[in-house]
Amino acid sequence: MKMPQSWDEVTVKQYLLLQDNKKFNNKIDQEINNISILSNAPIEEVRELFIDDFNQAVKSMAFMNSPIPENVKWRFTLNGKKYEFIMTADEMTAGQMADFTTVSQEGKPEDSMHKLLACAVLVDGKYQGYTKICNEIYEHMPISIALPYYLFFYEVGKRLPEGILTYLGKKRKRRKKRTTAGAGTTPLNG
């Protein structure tokens, strides 16, 4: 049974499944489920492990007690394709923004992590549409790449409405200033 040795070997799918792993009444059932998720083995197979093998698998999950690295990897290779995360909303295409808006309105953001990431990534220099690469991100992207960027983009997104309101407030003040300075005329493009 092959187990990951670090967060670099845990996929987005496995990470999200581990987050939903709080429903067990006892620690052994939770560890059986964790081993099943991380090894991609059926629960029945994990339940049949001899106690020494089970304990070895539990020990191999020790890396889960350490935090996921926080450094953002802007560029990376996944299954032979070159991926690049966008850094700002200004770099998004209209299609990306439309997809991002649609996905961000679906359910809880943490359940849509892979879809939101798919909206914010270029593959081989182009936006492919999130539905085309969403499954690849879910099944194969290491959480050590996905989570730091997701948290970065989430923080930027939280401040976006504040930035828009600040921008609109400044624009309104400029318009008001020009209106009073221009004897009541308002520029058409103002």
C-alpha cells in the first residue's frame, strides 16, 4: 500500500476528502478512512491490514501534523503541461471572469476549490475553460501547490469589493468636484 510522504504527494481531491473526515466516532475509524483516502485503497482493504501494517501506515501520515507550505508557486508542470496562475484580476479574460463568477456562486468556496483554481490558471499559455481542466486539477494537482494560491486569491478576492467601493467613491468625488468647478456641467465621459 503506497502512502504519500509529504503534502507534495496529496492531491486536491484527497485533501478535500480529508476535510470531510470529522464524522467518525473514534480515532481508529478516522485513521482507517485517512489511510483509504491517501492510499486510494478501499476501506475494506485497509480494515483487513494487520495491526503492524496499520500502525506503519498511521506513522507515515505524520506529515499531516505539519502545515502545508505557504509559498505560492506561480508556474508548475502537471502531467506534462505547463500551468501558470494569474496574479491579478486584470490578467483574466472575460471568459475567465464569467466562469469565476459562476463558480464562486456555487455552494461553499472550499468545496469548489478545484473549479476556482481552474478559472485562474493558464495551460500552455492559454485559458482552456475551467470545465476542461477542472478534473485534472482535482485528481492530480498537489495541495502544496493548490492551497497557497487558493488562499492568496481568496484574500485578494475578499478585498476586491472594498477596492471597488474605494475606487467608486474617489470617482464620485472627482465627478462632484468637476461639476461644481464647471458651473454645473458634467462631462459625458466622467
